[in-house]
Amino acid sequence: MNGKGSSASVGRIALTLPARDFALDWRRFNLVANYVAEYASYNYEHKDRAENVISSVFYELLEHMAAISREDAHLALRLAAEDGRLLFEISSSGVEPPSRERHQRLVGDLHRADLDAWYREVLEAEPDPGAPAGRLGLALLAHDYHADISTESGDAGSVILRAAVGQEEMNP
């Protein structure tokens, strides 16, 4: 951190877990997100704010990726700081084609011209079992934390979900 506390240097954090672990107990989303957040937040002047942002972002990304992944898949989590942004990444080793397609459409929706209107629409919508998993959570990240969310699909069902959040979100 510089003298004014406006920038932080977060070392790379990487963790790989079986997707099945999250199907066994939903509390594990919170445990993992909070663990990473507590560790990384010490790099910020406003530790409590940073911990909340990091935990919230990882929780929503992890919940979404676990929901679209096969139980035999592995989820790899990464966190790094670069160019004034925190870079969050979760990759899954196994996402079936229908889930991958819904996921890609959802991430595309996050880049609409009028994100505010879409976010309100998602908030006010009736529960829809056919809606993509984690739609509200990812919408919240894009809207409230100004996260730039992107995705990439690879061979054999692998999917990477990334979110870049400006470090000013940690030090308002």
C-alpha cells in the first residue's frame, strides 16, 4: 500500500476444489469466499470494506460456477491484483453444453447498454426455475461493484468466469 492507502498489492492466490464439495453443503461457498477475503483484505486501508467486496464477488462467482458444473468437476479459484484492479477467476473442468450456452447468454446480458434497467428487471422478476443459475448474483456484481465480467469456454467442457473490480471499490 502506498502512503495514502489508495493502492494495494495482493499476491496471487490459487485454490482448487471439487465441485461436489459445494453440492454437499451450501455453507462451503461462504467459508471459501470469506477465507480468501479475510486473507487478501489486509492489503487495504479499509480492511472491512475490502473483505466485504472480495467475499461478495467470490461468493457469487463460486455459486454460479458450482451450479453449472458437473459434480465430478474441479473448480479453480484465483485472485490477483493488476493495474489498479482485482482480478477474480473461477474455472470449471466440466460444464455440459446446455449449461455453457445459458452461462454465455447470461454473461452477454451483463454487457447491455442499459445495465441499470436490466438489473431492476432482474430484481423485480418473479422466480423463474428456467433462469440461468446465479443471474441475480452476477447482475449485482456488475451493477453494484462495477465488475467487468467475462467468460471463456475451452475444450472438453471447461469454462472460465472472470470478474475485474477496480481497487477503488475497496478504498472508497
